[in-house]
Amino acid sequence: MFRLEAKKPSLCKSEPLTSERVRATLSVLKGVLTSCYGPSGRLKQLHNGLGGSVRTTSQSSALLANLSVTHPILKILTTSVQNHVSCFSDCGLFTGILCCNLIENVHRMGLTPTTAIKLNKHLLSLCTSYLKSEVCGCRIPVNFSSTQILLCLVRSVLTSKPACMLTRKEIEHISTLILRAFLLTIPENTKDHIILGKSIIVPLKGQRVIDSTVLPGILIEMSEVQLMKILPFKKSDSFKVALFRVSLSGDLSDTGEGTVVVNYGVSLENAVLDQLLNLGRQLVGDHVDLVMCQKVIHPSLKQFLSMHHVTAIDRVGVALMEPLSKMTGTQPIGSLSSISPSSYGSVKDLCTEKFGFKWFFHLIPNEETVCSLLLGNRNDTVWDELKLTCETALHVLQLTIKEPCVLLGGGCTETHLAAYIRHQTLNKPESILKDGWCTQTELQLTTEAFCSALESLTGSLEHDGGEILTDMKYGHLWSVQADSPSVVHWPDLLSRCGCGLYSSQEELNWSFLRSAQRPFAPQPCLPHEAVGSANNLTLDCFTAKLSGLKVAVETANLILDLSYIIEDKN
Amino acid sequence: MARRGVSRRWHVGLQQLASFAHAGSSLLGPVRSPKFVVDGEGPESVLVSSAARLLERLDLSSAVGQLLREAVRAQTDAYGTGAGTLLSLAGAWSSAAAECLHLGVPVPAIVSGMSEGLATCLEEVVALQVPLHTVCDQTDSTQMPAGPGPVGVGVGPFPQSPLGAGLMPKERGLHGTAPQASATSSFSGTPGKSAALFRPQAAAGTDNDPAQTAPTPRTSLRAAPGCRKPALTHSRHCCRAGGAPGTTGRPGGGLEQRAVTPRAHTCKDLAELAAGLSHGDASSMTLAEAALRLQRRQASVRQGGGAVPLTFDVSRVFTCCLPGLPEAASCVCAGFVTAVSAAGTPVPEDVQNRPLRVVLIEGDLTENYRHLGFNKPARAQTVSESTETLRQDGAEELWADRVLQVLAQFRVHLVLARGSVSERLVARCARSKRLLIGWVDGTVLQAFAEASGAAQVAYVTQVNEDAVGSGVCVAFWSGPAGGAGDGAGSRAIVLQAEGVNLVTAVLASPAAAQLQAKEDGFWACARRLHHALQEQTVFLGGGALEFLCLGHLQVLAEQPATEGDRVRSGGLPIAAAPRPAACPALLRPTVLRGLASGWRQYLSTLARNAAGRSSAFEAETFIQRHVQSAADSGSPSSYVLNEYSRLSGGILSPGHSSHPDGGPRVYDTVTPKVEAWRRALDLVLLVLQTDSEIVTGRGHTQVRPQESEGFLFL
């Protein structure tokens, strides 16, 4: 029986951003993101409230994946941040907070959305062209002949994730490992374009961070008992490898809806096993030394292979298939019928490794572009965080090889950029005002909204009531602890700027970031000697930050542009 | 999604952590008071006597509780010891961190100050490391039973170690000689049966007999060449070079003081080491030590009587719990011991006490078992012209026929399976004088595969001549030598093979509830011994470590708070200063005192547990007095070394300060201890830095109104 029900009318709300509730939820979300930002950011415990596992994190990707937001405006915001993070891994919180700040500021100053959107676009293009130009004062070119800048970049990623619970010594150790793992993925002989290899993160949960290490090749975890069964390996210079994607467990293919009818006395299992043994004979005849299977290998086939001194490894798992095929040069085999000789590959050597109480089967490749990063940390929650951080750092390095420059971190890029924009719109407003679609005042107000959004973003680096200052020469960020004496000689209280490039011993003028800013032209073009000597800089990934900036402004524009929300209630 | 903020001044997470830890405070140290955990709704109750077991039983559904449980489980999995320390310090440090917050210290300053403090303490305690390079088993050859077999070391109900003497002087007085007697009798006696039962073994044993019965000193020298090295007198420089590089540039010339190090600290005897590591559980340690000796003897036999390094492979040690037998029946046996239920596995007379051919099955031994990853076709029908052949139970009969046929063909009389075994098959095998044993651990199968030459197979159809092993003997377990296990009857069977690398500790207790605790105690001792021998160093324990940390922090905290840079270069080595933001100099003493209060609380809990509540105050004044004099002496480490016996005596047996020569030493394992500290501090700092909980998957409707206070919704 069908029953027809009248459709409910859709719900239409106009001017969603003016509603008090929307602003309140937006500020809750902003509060969550802001409190996580930076090296002294606060952590969040994510759990289901019913005794499930607890994730302690301050990273946007983990946070947003678990936040279920209901309001469409928040959904737009979180989705665009998540999209950014899935492409660039880093700068997710930056994007989210900047977007919230922009929306808030435009509202607070009572600007008309259409003008603000147009001007925001102009200001964004000012930013991107400055960041990409040669005179940019907050960009450092990367010199790949030394590891200094790359190490600083990795270290900055690690220090900005406090939930990894690393000491300084451990940060040094892990940054070196990450850099080494990254370098191992770069092929030695390159032609026109480089195809990077892969670093696989292997868990050593519960062990010390300092015991983490990097090995070339692939490690497959096995129990000691299983490993003892396949020992010893024969001695050889090269091992011929066959890699199976199809299950060799001897089960029948799925019959779907149909039914198989067999005569009594006919065993389907034996028939399949015979087919498997035929396959085994072919492998032995082709002089294969190592058979690996994503799924399960039938014990009888394993026994047959080991009798002919062929090592058989099963249950490799889908995650390792691509790197295995890449590293050994095999074509994963998808059928039980005859195998083309071109699908075989090779490895240089096989051995076993033991770390803590875990045993591994280790494949050593001929050409090293795949490596394994064995990562330890004290318990599950901090291990998960460290793994995510290492993936971010590896991705950031890959992005840096494409666009070989980095931005100054620690908030210095943001304050510098804000100072630059203020100066530009004050001194050269002609380019924007020439079409006459906005007034000088509107331009000044939007600039103020844009720049203070950037500046209050850097203010979120401070979580314990400290003050943020900026200098009037470079436009860098300086922070002071809370409860500092009010009248002081600044150089005594400040030591280095946020990114660590400049020291307070220079003759500089400081002003509070919150107070009204006197526009000045920040000094462009970094001095080369300054970059060369500074060993401990805080750096940000250029590509990720630039994209974060674009995504934040464009998302803010999109949200400001919304005039109706129509909800289908059916 | 809901979000709950955590108040800045009164951190709920830290309070929860402190209260969880308080529940476990009576389970710390050598003298423990076990707890009964009672199910409020049912009749269930469990006896717990370790922190790890307690946490398993507590309802820790809050996020902080989960993190605590996770940390303790990770520690237990990795080291098997140190859970009590972790729990106690996590509690003490979370109160300390809460106190710092209350005093207005910002969170990053607490984080960096505490981790810096712990890092310097870890460098400082290197001074208390005792090298074990020269340790050897002085009783190596004398205590061996004359013949191999399921004989072992009997454990009397009373602790025999000197440590036990220190702890329970009264009982010692009452039962002065009893433990000695029982120990000797179990060593010397060999049951008449066993020599005959294990013929291949007995032959091997006779070959080695002269070596075994030779007088102590010469054989032990020959057995362990390591002993011939000149004994290292103290060692702190070596330890520093090997362990943690980086010197502490202490004000006041640390080097000078180090040069006049008071005593040479070495531990040369395995028995002394074991007693020091027993931490009050002498009976478990006696078993663990016996297991170690048995394992070394097996290794020595395998290598033809040569020297074997002093290590302890706990992965080849198993336990078998037998409830209902007296505690004296506990012993250590070579081979694998498994309990048989009264009605269960029939053991045919014929298979006992003679070498058998064996097949090892790495799965279940049932008709419908298929290897992992095999999917049975869901839609397959079998058709036949005659009807009676299709009966279901007929299939199992047929399968059993085939299995028996294979077993007969290869003259196999013993099958060990990793999974379950078909009961019908067991019954039919018993009729044909064959024994099937299920639920055998994978490592045991591996050990028998190595010893008997068998290969593990998944199906009986895979059995061929190469897969069959030989020389495995089966016998009923007869209890420890000396008749302590009377009534052991046919409670358990022993599987043995020549050269098998397996040791089983049989744990017996009249009360079944106690068995879990006994098993945990055995493993804790075994793992401690394992780590100590693996790392070749131990710490001087019994509270000395914590004392040193207290003294050291006191010195650091009293340093004048001058400019940040000067304090950093004077007090803390650069490498040890962790995490980006260094702790501001003005707040450092407050934070370091907080860190110190953690260890102070740990020590007073130890003392309180050892002496009863009455003298808690006394213990605290005792600690305070010595910490002050250690700090005043200028070098806390030499103070602790000089005053070691008085300190550990004062903590572990307050009120009995009558140890003129200091009594026995107590040792602690190095990495497990240090890691427990690190884990505890990490947990506290993780909770401290958390400002809100995000509860996923719960909207407005699911949160009950009474608890919705403080929630924000998105």
C-alpha cells in the first residue's frame, strides 16, 4: 500500500549572518580553533562520551573530522578548511581562524558585503603578488645543497603540535629522521621530471621516541613464530618476486545469486587447490624466490613453495601493495591462470629486523625510493598525533621541492603582510580607486578589517595572557609574558622575534599590536647574511600558507555573500 | 557535537587523575594491601594486588580515565613492571600541577619547567646505576638437580631471601630454619621415576654430570668466562659515557665530588641481584630465578656444555596455574606443563614416558576448520544418487577415519594443536593409544618444532615424513621433588623433548582467587630480571632514586633566581632543556618544588604502606630531614650513596633501624623505571594542556539536562 504525504514547505531564512545564534556558534567554533593554535596551543580531548578511545589533539584535520556541525554556514567553513588540509596538510587552523576573523571584522565595522567582498579580493591579490615577488620581505629561497632550512621547516611543524609530547632532543631526532626519509624518496638518477617515492610509517607503539628510525625498503610486521617458519633465506644477489593481488586461499569465487550443484564425491576445494598447486609449479619453474600475496595463501601451497625453497609471505594488506609494486617493479597479479613473465620484479636482499618486541620482514630494494619510517611514542593517543604530524611534515617537504621557498613563521609573515597592505592602500590607493566603485573611506575600513584579521590571528599564538608587539622596521612579531612591568626598556624583556630572525639588541621601535597602528613601510628584501647565519628559524610552508590565505578569503567572501538559506525539510 | 570547557584554575582532568591514582596508593611498594573489587550488582568479586589489574576493574569511562588506562596498559605491555609507580606519580604530579595552576603559574611554564626538571633528574640518577657486567651465577652448577626431569625448585610458603628477612623480622624469627630445609630437599631429591621415564634426556644429563657436580668455584668460572674480567670498581664515568652524554655543569665543582665517590657499587651475584629485584615478593622471584637457571642449563646442554651468556628469554617461559594445590607445590619444570581437567583429555598408559612421534597443527583439529581467509562457498549443493551417504555426522566420521589413517601411516602418537580439537576424534584416538592436545600456544609449538624436527601444518592431509617430529615425551606432572605436591595426581601433564627451549612455572594456590595475583607476581619478577640482565645495569632502589631526585630538585630550586640565561647555563644543560619555551626563571622554583612533591608523596606512600598509618608523620619528617641534609651536603648523589642503607631502611622498614651494615640492597630496573616516570609526567602534562573535551556524536537531545551545564553546541 502506498501512502502519499504532502511535502513540507522548504524553510527559507534571509540574511543568515545577522542572526544572533549563527554568530554565537561561529564564535564557539572560532574559540575551538583559536585555542588550538600554535606551539603553546591547548589540546582537545575527542571522545564519544561512552568510553570509546580518546584522541588528544590540536590539529585541524583530526579536530574537524570529528566535529559534526549542523548549521550550513559552519559546514561551508569546515568543509573548505578540510579540503585545504587534504591538499596541503598544513595551515588548516590558520585558514579557519582567518576566515572567522574576516567575517567577524566585516560585520563589526558595518561594511556592505558587496563592497567588502570586492575589496577583499583586491587585497588578496595584493598579498599574493607581494608574496610571490622578489622583493618580498618574509620569504626565504630554499637552498637544497644544505639541510639547514629544511630541518628548520620540519622542526617548526613538529614544535607547533604540542600533543606529540616531544622533548627538544626528541624533536631533533624526529626532524632528522623525517628529512632522511624524505631524501630517501628522491630517485638518484632523474631525467626531465622527478617521480618521488614513498615513505611508509610503521608503528612501534609503546616504544620510546628515541628508538624511532628510518630504513630503506619495506618492513612487514610478523609474529616471531611466523618469521621463524620462513627462515632461513637463501643467499643471492637478487631475488625474483611475484606479487599477488588475488587471494590464494583456495576459496571459490562468489557465485552471486546462483547455486552451484556438485555431484557427491566431487570436492570443489580440491579442484581449486589443484589449480593453486599448478600455479605453484609455474612459479617454481620460473625460478621465483619470493611470493607475496595481499590476502591469504593456502597452507598447502605455502608448504609446496617452501619445499622448493620459495619464501611465501601472505596477508600483506592493501596499504602496502602500491609501494611493494613500485619498489620491486612487479605488476600485481590478479588471476590464477598463467602468469606473464613481465609481471615479476626483484629485490636486492631479504632480512629480518627486531625492534622492541616486534619482528619485521625486511625487503631491501635495488633502487632506494621507498623507505620505512619506524615511529615510536609512549601511548596510542600521542602516537596517533605524532603520525599525523610526520605525514604533514613529509608532505610539506614535498610541496617545498615544487616551490623552493619558505615563509617566516611564528606570526612574523602575518604581521609583516598586514603592515605592507596598510602601507600600500594608504600610499597607493589609485589602482583600486580608479574605477570609482568605492570610496577612500570604504577602502580604509576594509583594509583595517583585513589587516586586523591577520593581526588578531597572530594574537591567537598567545594563550596565557601575554602581549604581542610589532616592530616598526621589519614588521615582525614579538611576544611578552603576562604581568610584565609596564614601563620597561623593551630590549631587556624581548629576546628574539617570532620567527627567530632578528634579535632585540638592534635599535628598533616597538608598539602594541592591539593599539592603533601608524602605517609604515616594512623593510623588503631579506638580507642574505641574516638568513645564512640564523640556525634556529621558525618557518612555514610557502605553498600551504598561500593556499590557506586564498581559501580563507574566498570562503569568507562566500559566506558574506549569502543572503538566503533554504532548507528542505522533507 | 558538544564541547565542554575545563575551568582554568580548577582543572577537572587533573583532579580526576589524582583521585584515580589515590585508589591505587595501597598497591605501591613491597608491602601491599590487596583489594577486593566487588561488583555492586552481582555476586562477582575479584582480588587485585597490582595497579594494572586494579585499573582493568575500575570504571574509567571518562576521557582522563581512558588515557590513564591506556598509559598503564602501554607500560605493562612494554615492560611488565612499573605500573604502580606510573599510577602513583601521575596522581602526585597532577595534584602538584593543579597546585601550580592555583598559584597562577601559566601552563607552558609548568610544562617546560616540569619536563626540564625530569630531564635533569634523569641525568642525575645515572650516578645510582649499578653495572652488571661482572654478575655471574655463583650457584651456577651446585644447585642443579642430578638428573633432568620434571623436578624443580620448591618454594616454601615463607620468603627465603634476605630482603624478606628485612621486611618481616618476626616471621623470620618464628620459622628460622624451615625454608632452608625445604629448599635443600627439593634440590637434592630426584624422584626415582623420572630418570627412567626420560631416557634420551637422562643420557644427556649423565654426560654432563661431572661438570654439574664439580665444586663451585672452578666450574662457575669455566661456565661464565665473563667472570674472569677484573671487576670494575665503580663506574659512574663509564655509565655516563655509555648512557647519557652531556655533563651537568653543577655550580660547586661536580667533578671533584665525583672523584671521591664513596663506594664501589657492583653486583656480582645473580642471587643477590634477584633478591634485590624481588621487591618483597620473594617466592615469585625464587621461581623466576629457578626458571632462569633452568633455561641456561637447557641452553648449555643444547650447545654441548659450553658457556652461555647470562640472559633471560621470557618469551620461552610459560605459566600453568593449578588451583586447589598447596602453595608448596609451585615449582619450575623443563618443558611444557598444561592442566588437564578431571573429565577431560584421557591420557592412555601407552603414550606415557616414552619418546613419541609428533605432529603440530597450527589451527583447529576439527572437520569444518578451514584456514584463516578461506570463505566457504555459501551456495553449493551436493547431490547424490543414493541418500544415506549424505548424512552430516557421516562427514565427520569419514574425516576422523582419514585423520586416523594418516596418523597410523606415519606412526604418530601425539598431536599438538593451536586451536580446539574435535571431541569425537579425541575419543577415537584414545582408543588407538594416541594423545591429542588442543589450545597449545604458538611459541610452544615453535619450540617443539625446533626440538623435534617437526614442521607445523594447517591440515592433517598436509602431513608427510618431513612434517613429523620425534622424541617428545608425555608424563603426568608429579609435583615438585620432595613430595610437596602430594595430591597433584593427574592434574597436569608435562611435555618434554630433548633440547627443547621451554620452561614452565607451575603456580599452585589453595585459593583460586589468589592465582591471578601469583601469576602477575611471577611475571613481574621474571620481566624485571629479564630487563636487568638485558640492560646490564640496575638502579640502586628502595627509594634511593627518588631521594636523589628530591635532593637534586631541592638544590636546583634553591638556586638564586637570576637572569634567565644565567640560570639556564648554570643549572641545566642545554640538551636537556626540552620544548620550545623555557620556563621563566622566576617561576622555576615553584614548578620544581611541585615536581619534587610528586616523589615526596611517592616515598611517603611507600613508607606508609610498609609501616602502617601510625608512623606516616614520622616517615615524612624522616624524608624531609634527609632531603635537607642531602641538599646541604652539596652533592646529593654522594650523600645518597653514603647513606644508602639508612635511607632505604628508613623507607622500607621504618621503626626497625637496626641494620648496622645496611642490610640487603634493593635494585630497580633502569628503562622500565625511567619510562614509567616519563609516561606519568607525559600523561599529566597532556591532561594539563587540555582545555576542553569534545564529545562526538551527541546532539542536544542526547545530553541529559542535568549534565548539559557547561556544554556548548555547534
